Amino acid sequence: MLHKLVIDAVSSQASKLLMSEKGLPAPDVEKHLKTMLHSALSKLDVVSRDEFETQQAVLLRTRERLEALEARVAELEQQNQ
């Protein structure tokens, strides 16, 4: 729901900027759009692709270590029976 509100707000602001009577030159329009989009995206709860891939690799290593520890615990439990 929040994402829709942010996107709607950006869309509304972009429409107002493009419909402006001031007739802003293209570089100014692009600059304003980038600023608005950056502001809107910074409000969203997202991470960069690099951060996501780093965390994915950390999770994979952690999962592998957990599986190895589980196997070791099972082995030790078998030895104690």
C-alpha cells in the first residue's frame, strides 16, 4: 500500500512538472525527475542489488555451515548410543 502511495505521489509530481507552464528545458526536467525518483525510492524499504547478493552469499555459507554442524551432531549422537 505504501509503495502505491509513493509511486502515485511521484507520478503526480512528474505530471505537474511536465505540464508546467514555465516550459522548463529538457535538462531541468530530467534533473527534477531524477530528484523526485531518488526521493521516492529512498522512502521505500529496499536494498541495492549488491547488498542483496552479498547477503544471499552470507546466507548460503551460513546454511552450509549449519548443515555441516547438524550432520556432526547427528554423528556424535549415533556414537553415544
